[in-house]
Amino acid sequence: MTDEASTEAEANVATLHQILDLRKLEFTAASSETDFFIGHSQYKPDGRVYGGQVLAQCVVAAAATLPSDRLIHSLHGYFLRAGDVSEPIEFGVERLRDGRSFSARRVHAYQKGAPILSLSASFQDEQSGLRHAEQMPTDLPAPEDCPELLDYLGDEDSPLVSDWLRKRPFEVRPVEPSLHTSGTSDSSITEQHSWFRTSATFGDDSVLNAAALAYASDFNLLEPVLRHHELTWRTPGLRVASLDHAMWWHHRVRVDEWMLYVQESPAAQGGRGLGYGRIFAQDGTLLATVAQEGMVRVKEVQ
């Protein structure tokens, strides 16, 4: 990596830290069961807030109401409205329950007085218990042997590439050909794989690492739906929007170490497609499981 590229990568990761640095609003009454926080958005050229960002910020907001050793293990959220990157986001955290080993929180993310995301999350003290896990796929190339996503795009300088993909804080190395190019999609590829990690050192804070993984979990999770129907991100008339997102953490994570994202689509119907993913550490440890349903439509181009 050149010095210029390294500086850009560090700046991108610094931006991720900034958007996860929420400010608590102190007007909350002492007797209130709700805590309020405020945060800002990473720029996107289409003006819409990236869903993974809001998920990550909700994780940080909810965790701020709990002891640091009670870690998130699941979330279930619904995207209700498109967010505006130019407006701050306010997060209201309801303390639903605090038990001996589990806690539950509900988080609403608001802009202009209306919720853009509604999410429930559960946290647990680390405990021993029954253990088993799905195995990581074998016979895949190492991350160093896969092209970076940006390599597929070459010198393209569209706003999507220059102002979004090049500024994402994660390095992504697809195993299969990228759907961001103008080529065709192969419907025989029913399971896709990508190596990813932050593009610079991230740090060891457990809450921020869990939140950053939520941020990255929204990367291309609906792509297997497109592959099933031989579509790419450049298919004329394609419209895709996330509807909901569920995630389960199985272990602590370090997002600046290589992880493998395995993604597939069990079903699509009614203009909706379901994406399902598993995230593995490079040593084969299953770190997280993710599911997302989204609107996937192709409008006729006149």
C-alpha cells in the first residue's frame, strides 16, 4: 500500500470512529426509562444514510446504558424511512429489562421527529455453556490472493466509487466476480464469499468492534438475490432497499483482522428478497450470523 493509500485508509477508519462517537443528551429526566444520544452520518452521494451505519450507532447507544462487560449478542431491526446524511440522527434507548445475565434494549433512530429505524437488542454477560458451530467453507483463496473490490472498478471516478466505495472504512476482497461491474451475473453462483477487514488498525474496544461488524454486515447482503436472477448493480431499472436486519454475535470480534463473509439467498418473492450470511474469522471461528430482507425490483426502462 502506498503512503497516499495508507493515509486515505486511516482517514476512512477515523471517520468510522467519529460516527460511532455519539454524544449523550443530558436533558433526560432522572426518572426516565429512556436515554437519548445524537450522532452524525457518513456522506453518501445519493444523500441517503447507509443502513449499516445506523445499526452500528444503535449498538453503541444501547451499550452505553450497560456495563462494559455485558456484550450484545443479537439485534432485530426494521428500516422505516430513508435517512438524510445532512441531518443529525437522535437515538432514544428504552431500558426494557435488566436481569442477572441478560439485558434488553429498544432503540429508535429519529430524524426530523420521525423514526428511520426501530431496533431491539439483547445483551449478555459472557458465560460457559453448550457449544457447536457451523464450519467455514474450505478450498477458498486467501484474502491476499483475491482482488480488492476497487480493483474491479479501475479508474472509474463516478460519485458511487469516488465518494462512497473508496471512502468506506473496510477493505473488501470478493472471491467471486463483483456485481459492481458492467458484466453479467452468473446464476450458478448460489453462495458468494468476500474477505473483509477495516482498512487500518481499529483498536480493541469490544463495543466498538461489535458495532463496526454491524456496520459491515450490511455490505452486499442482498447480492445473492441479484445473482439468482442474473442481475448486477448496474442493471437498468434496478431498485434495492433494505427492509429489516437481524444479527447474532457468537464471539468477540476484531474487525481489523481478516474475516470471511459467506452470503446466500434462500428465497425471493413479492418484490422482496432474503439474504442470509455467516461471518467467520480467518481461523474458522464462526463470529456472527446475519439475515436481511429487502425490496428488490426491476422497473421497465422506457
